[in-house]
Amino acid sequence: MDRPGGEPPQGPAGQASSSQPDLSADAPTAPVLKFFAGLWTLRGYPSPVREWSLEEKFNEVRRQGFEAIGGRLLPEAVALCAKYQLEYVLYIDADRTNYEEQFRRAVEFSPRRVNVQLCDHDTPAADAVRAWIAMVECAEKLGLAIDLELHRDTATETPEKAYAIADAFRNETGRTIRFCLDYSHFAVTKHLLPPYAPRLLDRPELLPPVRQVHLRPFNGHHAQVPATDGRGALTPEFSDYLEFVRTLFGEILKSAGRDDVFYACPENGPVASGGYGLSCFPDVWRDAVRIRDETRQVWLAHTGR
């Protein structure tokens, strides 16, 4: 590997439209999908002993044609985003005790989206929804667009927990919760076989507010599977996953407006401590770029843009 050279923060309640909007070539605009690379993918890359500097990682992300980069509250991020002309997607872990300080710090980063991993795996749904309502109110005052990620070891780690929060949020506010979609954890929890869409997309009324998607290939037993065989050919497991993405994008676009902007991350985990990659996997960064390219083609097939 060579070295590297909004919309309102929370939408109203609503059902997914049953008909596809006019996204034909004659339409003046169509929804846009921007791809961001996760700094997590580049942890310990290209090797733990020769890890790139933070600036080298930003440079490589830009060189590969990503529009944005995702990371934590990194002091260097603002200047590096400006230097490499990248938008920022901010990741935070938050609960009732610490969200306000983090949100106020987040404003300094002018993030396009704030991805929130909410509370803990054993947080009761009633407590989690109260925390999320408070976070939504705070974010709206600060002008932040926040997304509640479906994620392991948090209050949304299973479909039952996530949808209980969504239902309680709607009962309390009359609005549809906005998730960041990462279905890998749900697929593993349920040990699903392909096709994945019938089980994972069984709550289509929750899709209209979605603006952020994490595209990490999975199957029913692994939260991350290789996209390629390391020699350029796509794996059968990735082909199954790509069919799911094709259905997911189609469902999301049923309710999308012409000027909506979506953000997607080919969120491969690293082959490093805390990562999802295994030592036998092909290069996870090159795979992430390939995931971006393949899923972009799926989006273009739906929208032409």
C-alpha cells in the first residue's frame, strides 16, 4: 500500500411512502449520497509499528476520493478537514451525565452529522428514551444533526431494544426517531441467513428520517466479512450483503426528497485491538474503498446521482 500523498435535526413522524419519487434523468436534482471514511478503519494501519500519522490518514482519505471523514472529538480534526477539504462526521458515546458538554464541544467541529452511541447495554428503554429526548432538544438548540446508532453494547444493541426506544420516543414526542443504520449487530444477534432484508427491514416506517448508514459487510455470524478475496474478486458473502444494500437504498429512497443529503461509511473494523478484522482478512482499507465503490454503484442505479 502506498503512503498517502442541514436539514432539521429531527424530522416529524411519518410513514414511508409507498411510491418511488421521480428520480429520473429529467428531474433537476436527486438525493445525494456522500461517503465518509472512518478513522477507526485506519487504526494501526498499515501496521501497528508503521501506523500513519493522523495527517497522513486524512490525506489518504482525500486521495481516495471520499467526501468526508468520521472520528471523535480530535483537536486536530478541524484544521485537517479544512486542509484536505473534507466534511466531518463526529462520533460520541453519550448518556444523561455527559451529553451536554460533548454537544457543546461538537459545535466547534461544524460536523455534518453527529453519530451517538447511546447509554449501555443494560440501560432500560424508559431511561434511554428520556436521555435521547433530552439530547434531541439540546442538539436542536445547538444546530446539531444527531443520529442514534444501532450498535452493540449500547441501548440499541438488539432490534427489540432499539424499537422499544423508537416506539417510546414516538409516544412521547409524536415524532419518528432518527437512527444511524448499522444492521450488522442485528444480523449477528438473530443469526440470519440471506436474504437479510425481510427480517432487518421489517420497520420501514422508521426509515424516512434516516440520513446516515454504516455499510460494513456482515452475515448472520460475523459483524464483518471481507468484501474481496484480496485479489480483486468479490466474495460470495459480500454479494449477499450487496443485495441487502440494494433493497435498503430502495426503501430509503421511497421517502427521500430531491435535495436530501445522506452519509454512508464503509465502516470496516481494523485488524487491531478492538477491531473486527481478523489476521486472515485482506487489507481492510482497500476493502473499505471497494465497498464504497460497489455501494455507490447501487445508489447510482437507483438515482442516477
